Amino acid sequence: MKHVVVDPVTRIEGHLRVEMQIDEGTGKVIDAISSGTAWRGLELVMKDRDPRDAWAYIQRICGVCTTAHALASVRAVEDAFGIKIPKNANYIRNIMAASLTVQDHLVHFYHLHALDWVSPLEALAADPVATANLQTTVLNAYKLNVTGYPGISTEAYPKDFPKSTPQYYATVQAKIKAIVDSKQLGIFAAQWWDHPDYKLLPPEVHLMAVAHYLEMLDKHRELVAPHVIFGGKNPHPHYLVGGMPCSISMDDGNAPVNTDRLAIVDRSINTGRTLINNYYIPDLLAIGSAYVKAGRVDGGGLAKKCVVAFGAYPIEEYNGTTNGGFFKKLLVRCNGVVENFGTPNVKFIEFNQEDLQSPDTISESVDHAWYEYDKQGASLHPWEGETKEHFTGPKDGTPTMWKELNAGGKYSWLKTPKWHGKLAEVGPLARYIVIYQRNKMGLLPDPTWAEQMMLQQIDMVSKLLNVQPEVWMPTMVGRVATRGLDCQLSAEISKFFFDKLITNIKSGDTAVANMEKWEPSTWPKECKGVGVYEAPRGALSHWVNIKDGKISNYQCIVPTTWNACPRDDKAGHGAFEQSMIETHVQIPDKPLEIVKVVRSFDPCMACATH
Amino acid sequence: MEKRETMWESYRRRGLSRRTFIKGCVALTSLMGLSSGMVSKVVEAAETKQLPVVIWIHGHECTGCDESFIRSAAPLASDLILNNVALEYDHLLSAGSGEPFEEHLEKTIQAYNGKYILAVEGAVATKGSGIYCMSGGHPFLETLQRAAKGAAAIIAYGTCAVSGGIQSAAPNPTGSAGIGHFIGAKDVVNVPGCPPIPEVMTGVVMHVALFGKLPPLDSQGRPKQFYGNRIHDTCYRRPFFDAGLFADSYDDAGSKAGWCLYKLGCRGPETYNSCGNIRWFQGMSYPVQSGAPCIGCANANFWNQGPFSDRLPKYGPLGDIDKIGAGLAVATTAGVAAHGVLSVYQRSRRDAEAAESDEVKGGEDK
Amino acid sequence: MKKVQREIFYVFSPFLRVFHWIMVASIIILFVTGLLITKPAGILATEPTATSMSVDLIRNIHFTVAYIFLAAFILKVYGFIINKGDRLFPHFWRGYFYAQTVDVALHYMFLRNEHASYLRNPLARSSYVLLYVLVAIEFFTGFAMYLMTEPDAFSTQLFAWVNVVLGGEMITHYVHHYVAWFIILFAIGHIYMVIRAEFMEGESEVSSMFAGTKILAHHPLDEDDVDPDELDNADRLKRWTNVGEGISKIRNVGGN
Ligand code: HEM
Ligand code: HEM
Ligand code: NFV
Ligand code: SF4
Ligand code: SF4
Ligand code: F3S
Ligand SMILES: [Mg+2]
């Protein structure tokens, strides 16, 4: 038995440590722990703040999924005060949310995850001519020609097409060679490049992917231009309780939003669509199918037992979350839970406002986390949530020099969120599983265009891989693949809401903010609210209690908190731990498979611990 | 230690012409806000200096600063990190992880002792000897101090690294602080902002990379070229401020016309940053241009200077200092008036007593 | 009517008096324009293309007056040098100062019928020091805000530390604004006290700030603070005049 530690796990957001016990003979992971090793106490920082400022503070939980927390926060505060935002504000927020998802997923695939699949060293052996040919083959074979959103189009033809000349690949290869020769590997330093997994793909795939890595490093910035137009900057654009700050006027060049500014948003959305369709999806499916063909369908973990999603994109403005308004007209009705996916006992349970309010449904416990509750062993609903740190140190080592964390005791700064006392996986995979299963059980009447697109994507991928969704989805590859599909979907959703925004402005409505309840005198003495949002990494919820015009308690349950949480003595392992346990490790000293499966969740530890 | 190539060598290696190289230098010169007379110096620097090694470490942060960095358009982040510097250690982009990666850090620190640039993102958690921010099994504080020792230059990226940032906002649960106090006597380039503008971040590295020295700094250690103006003094809405044309509420006629956001609490008059001149995404916008008042995100302690919606703090039903002050003025006036009345009464009694005693001892005076 | 002898003291030099009235005018203008800077009134608005830049104008008045105020202070300093009556400071370092303060305070609290006579009573002395401190804060915070348009200029470096010490320009702006209100509260109390002294205590306060002389019915305890050497008893007697009826009891509370 070998105790293996990876700390830091890099190419993620924040500070993550994983430890596992590996049977050296079989490569089987016997036990694994996932530990968030930094805690900033942001829930405590929220106390006594003006609820109208909450978004700005809590947005700083994370600069990678920037805006996710700002959006959940304004939704929570608006829910507490009973504010209904104008139509335009809803469209704009949805465009911002969708463009975040597009950019975040794309950066994850190329810059945070790709180097687990492809290696610049392998790329040196590639033949540039063959690579150029491969590019064409891949485009033909793996470009998913799904039916997106058929709205008005301002684009004559796709502007970004993968460069596929041998010269182009030769230049990129020369560049890589020069870096390798100089022995100054820079960002490519210190990886287990000799791991056998890198041999799973032909050199040409490596070269193509590394080239696209570089292309996307220059391109991704353009995808968040909507944040810069509507919120003034990115990361961390500005929001407003009651709507958006970016007033609209077609009469004024100084106005935050006018035709000229909208054209920038339109361009950005179209760029996203072409980049995803021509680079991301083909690259992803080319690599993924090679893995599936090689029989690598492990790492599914908790996805097979329980996935949770809250539902995404209210099509029109709504009145409150606690009262169910949010769930009434969703573009993607993934608000649900699927248990035992792929087994005969599969179950779908709809998720709505009642689930949000009941401590039996949503709660967090801290038995293995460095916190304590007033009542030991309790599992608290976030409106009654407590954040009291209680660091207990490692099992082996000192508080400031860890050798081994205490799997039997407390070992992480993440709380353990639960759905009906069970642990669950959240994220794009969860969203796709919910929609797929819900539809399969006939519980998705009149699918929206977006839901249809999701079903079509799943269907096309299943045909490409020649396996059932039940087989390929709850795996590591499935997790990575559905993220790509989610990215493709999100670009179309941006387009959809952009069209709606234009149509609404055309009809003469330029309102972006409802200021009726801006003044504290209009607020109830005491109130509480919840804001939910399907962030790139999954179901996010912010919970706010307000008293005498100030925040009296603020709790966040974040996607990566669901996925990376420490174990629960009754419910078992969280998604990270479970997926590590289900992954086969070839060389215990070089646990590439482990960091790969962990990164397949796109971990965000600043989010998770906050 | 391997021989490190210069920027010129790296251009040659890639088969790029001397002309392309000079063009690159010219672009860099203007990027760094230097006069065109400086081109020859830039060329010289790029020819003779070796590619500098950058070590980028993460404390208590949100990675918004990294994200901003990789959004840089001029220079493109890719060009910077693959051509102009050797980014040997960075939790966000580096391929390696775990033990081999930590060993690589140690080796880099030793091999390039006294020569590397240390970029720090995030605050230092000081409470409990640093247990709130651990990485590689030890506190970030230790990594910072170890890496700072051999650094040629230290860059504090973002408000977190400069002054503690969001986690240091009251009640500062983890005792977080800016890196300044923990790196010995080293000079730091402070690049505040939450996050800083992408081109501001990359511009600073380019300066150090090419000139081998820190850019000119102001009294607070900030590069003068990027923090030399208040947003208010470069804001495109300033004429409206001067003219007294203000948005009184979000989404009113004034805000649609792009009038000044001062009355909505704008911190532009207090904030040094390039938002008004460089702006975000190469001139595309900045919070004010998108209708949102500046919250002062490049200022130390700005998180404790809320609420952001007003220029003056409000004290619940008491209102702000103007309301309280006016109330106090009225109360003081009433108080002195009452005092006056009482004084008149006191004097009349005193005079009466005096007259009485005069009468009593009347004879003595004569 | 009984005649009472009163003594005339020449206390304030013209420099102090002129400065005082410039200060009065400046503070009123600075206060009003200052409040308008924080909350510009609707009527200030003009089209930006029109030439009169309203908030700009208000700010310029504020800054111009601030400079005039500062310049006028030089008058005060000159008076301070040439005339002892211009430096009636609180004698914190002397025991009697506290006894006298209590004396005056008890009187103001109606617990004593009257207080001893002073050229400038110890409470007033302290209050003026307080006022000068408040004004100094306004100067430093005001210039710290004003000059920071050019943060690297030499003049700015003289004041930039203020922003650092206070913890940022936002705090500087708060401090400047809050202290302005304290100055106004002082002024209300001050104007009342001088009028009260004039009419209640028969001490010609108000006029002193015009003429420079105080005409007192009683011998002031702090007489030595103004040119005692120049005055021998004979001189002093010459300056006694009969100016009306008054009270002739002096409670000696002084310690020296
Ligand atoms: C007794 C003296 C003074 C009083 C009562 C006074 C009062 C005020 C008030 C109430 C404000 C508004 C503060 C805010 O909310 O921003 C203000 C602003 C200001 N004052 Fe003064 N002030 C005085 C002296 C000065 C001096 C000596 C200067 C030096 C130049 C000065 C410069 C400023 C500046 C620069 C502002 C900010 C203007 C702006 O934001 O555009 N003040 N003053
Ligand atoms: C904003 C309004 C005012 C301020 C800030 C102010 C401030 C001062 C200060 C600082 C002194 C002490 C002079 C020195 O030793 O340097 C003083 C003395 C005096 N002020 Fe004013 N003053 C104000 C208004 C007035 C007004 C309206 C009057 C007259 C009605 C007045 C009458 C006097 C008199 C008589 C003295 C001399 C008091 C004594 O020494 O016993 N002041 N004032
Ligand atoms: N987990 C997480 Fe986030 C996301 N997506 C949060 O809501 O990354 Ni920073
Ligand atoms: S300064 Fe702001 S953006 Fe940068 S790490 Fe800190 S919180 Fe994130
Ligand atoms: S919007 Fe803000 S920064 Fe711009 S002029 Fe107005 S107050 Fe100044
Ligand atoms: S909030 Fe920050 S981004 Fe600029 S406009 Fe203000 S400094
Ligand atoms: Mg939480």
C-alpha cells in the first residue's frame, strides 16, 4: 500500500491537496481524500454589509467563474426584498452568464486540462503534413452539426477556421522544439511527460491540440467582451440589485449600451460560436473517442449515484426564487436530481422552491471539515448556517508541515453539502444527465429549443462513440465531453438572449433597472432570500438573511463544494474522492490519471472554501 | 544553470527577421509609455539581456488577477509567457503538479538566485502561523519568504497582494495582509486593482524583462505610468461633473445620457488607476463607461469604505453626516438660546442680590 | 446711577483682527461651497457646452477661498510676532489654568453666579486652539485632495502623506467633510459666547474684534499676558475711566 500525495494540484483555481492509498500491485485506489487547503472567511466578511453591495464583495470568491457569485448574490438579495428586475436586465444577465460559461469551459479544456491529455514533447514527433490532413479529418468527423438557435444572424460566414496548412503546423512545431531545446520549459516544466497515457494518442493529435492551446490563449479574451460592455470590466464586472447598471439609449454615444456597443457583444457571441464549433468540439471529441475506444470509461464516481442541478436561464423576468417564480419558465429545465443513472433503479426527482426551503433537503455538515457547529454533528440549512472555523491540524506532521491529513477526522476547509442526506455531483455532466433522463422518462413536455439541442448533442455523441449515453456519460471522458457540449449550448443561449434583447429594445423598452426598492426605508425589518444559478461548474446557491438593513448571515453553497467536499460518515465519499477511488493508477509515483480525473471536474477551490 | 537566451536570440531561433525584432521593440516601447527616443535602449536591452525567469505564487486570492493577466492583448499573454519570459512556476498554467513541481520551484530558486522576478498574487494569511493558506503542506507565508529572498524584483499583483484585499476586509477572519511586511527589505512593485487591467499587469513584466530594473514608481510603489492619475481626472464623464450634470438614480435620463455618476457614490475622485485612460480590453470600457460607479478597487482598504452607493456613509435612520450635522447645528443653536435665557435670568437674580446686599451694608461703602 | 471704573486693554493687533474677519468669511464660503461639492444642487446644472461650468465654478471658489484663507494666516502670524495680545494661548502647563477653567465652567453651568475677569478666559483659549486644530485638519486634508491630481509633483509630496496616514483618499474626504461640520458647531457656540460676554458680563467682546481693545469692569487675572512690563501702575491708573455702573466683586481664583 502506498500513500500518495499531490499537493498542489495545479491548473485549477486555488489550493487543492489530494491524498490516496494505492495498492501498488493492482494500481487500485483504496481510499482517497480531497482537501481544500485555504480558507478566507468570506461568509464572515459579508456580515453587517449593505445588501446592495453584497455582489461586489462576494463576487471576489472567484475570478475564474467571475460574475457567478455576483449573479447569485443579486438574485438572493432581490428574492429577499421581492424585487422583479426588468426584461432587459434578465436578458443581459443571461448573456453574461452564458458568455462566462463559454469562456470558462474553453479555457478549462485548453489551458487547464489539455496538458493531461496531450504533450508538447509528443508533438515533436508529428508530421506537419499529416497534422494538417488530420485537422481536416477531425473537422469532418467530429464537428457536431447540431441545430443551434435559429435567430437573426449578422455573420456572413464563420470567421475563425482552424488553420490547417502544413506550414502552420511546422511553425508551431519549430516553436515547441526551440522551447524544449532551450531546456527552459517554462509552463511545460516538471510534468510526468513520460507517462504511458500520452502514448494513447498519435503525435499529430498532440501537435494539433498544442497549436490550438496557443491559438485559444490569444482568443479567449474576446469571449467575455459582453462582460466588459455590460459590466465595465472582466474579471469582476459590476452588477446592480434591481437590474443592471448599464442603461440603454440609442440616442447617446456616451450611453453604456447603444448600437455600437451591442455590435461588440454580437461579434463576441459569434466568435464564441465559431471557436467552439471549429476548434473545441472537434478537438474534444477526437481525443475523447480515442480514450473511449481504448476502454477508458472510468472515473464516473458519484455521477452514477446522484447528480443535482437547479435549472438554468429564466427566459423572462420573474418574481422571486423562494416563491417558485424562478422555476416557472426556464430555458433549460435541468432542475432535478437523478439517482442511480444507468441502472434499472434510476430515479428522477424534480427540484424546486420547496426543496430550497427545507432543511431536510439541503444542508451542510462539518464532521470532516475544519469548522464546528454549536450543535455537534448537526447538518444545517444555509439560512441557519454557521461558519466557525476550527482547525485541527494533520494526522501526521505539524499544523504548518503536513505529511498526511486525518482522513478519520477533519481534513478540509470545505463543508459537506447534502441533498436529502446524500452527496451529489454537480456540473455540466449533471445538467446533461438530468435533461436526458427527464426526457427519457417523458417528464420534459414541449422541450425548448435549448433542451432539444442538448438531446441532439447527446444523441450525436452517442452515435460517434457508438455507445449508449448511460455508458459514456457517467465517466471522466463524459464529464469533459458534456462540458464541451455545455459550452456549445451556452454560445447559442447567448445568441438567443441577445436576439431577445434586441427585439425588446426595438419594441421601445429600454429599462434595465427597477429602483423601487433601492432605499433601505422600503425594506422589511427582517427578511431572507436565496439566489440560484447553474454556474459553469454546477449548481450554485447563495443564502442571505437581512436584518435592519444589514446582512445578518450569508452562506454560499458552491459547485465545487458539492464536488470536492470531504466525506460524510453516513453518505460516503464526495464526487472527487469517489472518482479518484474508481480510477486505475498505472504508476503510483506519477498519478497522472488522478490529477486528470480530478481536473475533469474543473476544480475551483477558492469557490469551494470561500 | 543553462544558458538563457536573449529576446533577440529567441527571435532568431524562430527564424524571425531583424526587422520583425525591431518592430517588436518599437511596439514595446510605446506599450511601456516611453518616448520613441527610447527605442534604441529597448533594442539594446532586448539584445543583451537574457530571458528573465518568472516565478508566480498564489496566496489568499481568487485567481481573478491571473485571469486578467491572460486577457492581455498587447503584449498578448501567449507572446509574453512563451517568448519574453520563462514562466517557470505558476499554479494556474504550469503543467506540473505535486512533489516534482515543488522540487522544480526549489531548483529554479537556486539556479536563478538573485535573478528571477517573483510575481505574487494574493494576500498573506498571518493568523495561526499561516494555517489558513496552505500549499504543498506548508503555509504560503513560508513559500513567500523563501521565494522573496532570492528575487531580483517582486511584483505584488492585485489589491490582495498589495494591501490584503477582500479577505482582509473587516473582520479579517484570517489576519490577511498585503505582502509588503513579509519580504524583508526588497523593493516591491505594487500593481493594485481587483483585478488590475490586463495590459497594466503585462506592461510591468515587460518593463522588468527588458530593462532589467523596476519601472519608475510613485511613493506607494506603484508604476507611475499606470497609477499617475485619478480616474476622476481622466474620466470621459468629467465634463458632466464640472457642468453639474449627474445621474440621480440608475437608469434615469441622466444615466442614459452618460452623465457623471458622482451622486451614485462613484469613487473615481479617490482612485488611482488606468481605467479612465487605458480602460479595459484596450479601450473598450470601464465600470463608469458601463454605467456603474467606480468602487475604488485599486485603493488600499476600499472594502472597508462601503457602502459603495453613497459618497458619505449613512447611519441608518440618522442619515449621513450632513443630516446629522444639520441636526446638531439646530440643537446647538437651541442650546445656546436656552443658555442665553438662563443667563439673563441668572444675571437678574444676581443683580437683585447685589442690590439687596448693597442696601444691607449700605453704610460701609460711604 | 453709580459710576464704575473700567479699564481699557489693548489686546488684538490689526493683523489678528483682519485675519479674524477673513477667516469668518472664508469659513462660511468654504462650508457652503464644500457642501455643494459633495451634493451638487440641481440648479447648478448647465449644458456642458455652455461656458459656465457650475460644479467646476463652485470648486474653484472653494479652492480660491482656501488659498485666500491660507494667505491671510500670514497676517495672523505677523500679529503673533509683534503683539502679545495676539498670542493668548491656554497655559496648560500652569496649575492655575485648570482652577480658572473650572471657575469659568461652573459659571457657564449656572453653578456660580459669575466668573473672574479675564482678557480671554481659559475655556475660550482652549476652544480657539481646538478651532485652529480643526482648521489645520481642513488645510491638510483639503490640500491632500486638491493636489493629488498630479501625485508626483513636489507640492503634492508635501501633503500625500495625509492620505497614507488616514488610510486612503476616501477617508481623507470623509475627515474633511466631518470636520467642516465640527467647525460650524464651534462657530455657533463661539458667536453665542462672544455676544453673551458682551452683554451679560459687561466685557466688550464683540467690539474688541473691531477695535482691538477690551474694556473691562474688573481687573483681569491674565493681565500679565499683555505687555505687563510696559505698564507701570501710574499708566494703568490713567486708563481707568468711569463708564457706568457695574459689579465690583472679584473672586480670586488664580493660583499665582
Ligand atoms: C475651514 C475650512 C474648510 C471647510 C469648512 C471645507 C469644507 C469642505 C467640504 C464640506 C467639502 C466637501 C467634502 C466632500 O464631501 O468631499 C470640501 C471639499 C473639498 N475641499 Fe474643503 N473645506 C475647507 C478648507 C479647504 C482647504 C483649505 C482646501 C485646500 C485646497 C480644501 C479643499 C477641498 C477639496 C479639494 C475638496 C474636494 C473637492 C472635490 O471633491 O472636488 N478645503 N471642503
Ligand atoms: C466662522 C465664524 C468664526 C470663527 C471661526 C471665529 C474664530 C475665532 C478665533 C479663532 C478667535 C481667536 C482669535 C485668535 O486668538 O487667533 C476668535 C476670537 C474672537 N471672535 Fe471669532 N470667529 C468667528 C466669528 C465671529 C463673529 C461673528 C464674531 C462677532 C460677533 C466674533 C468675535 C470674536 C471675538 C470678539 C473674539 C475675541 C474673543 C476673545 O479673545 O475673548 N467671531 N474667533
Ligand atoms: N465551483 C465554482 Fe465557481 C464556478 N463555476 C462557482 O460558483 O469557479 Ni470559481
Ligand atoms: S485582487 Fe481581486 S481579482 Fe486579484 S486575486 Fe484579489 S480578489 Fe481576486
Ligand atoms: S463618473 Fe466618477 S470618475 Fe467620472 S467624472 Fe463622475 S465622479 Fe468622476
Ligand atoms: S472599480 Fe476598479 S476597475 Fe477601475 S473604475 Fe474603479 S478602479
Ligand atoms: Mg459556504
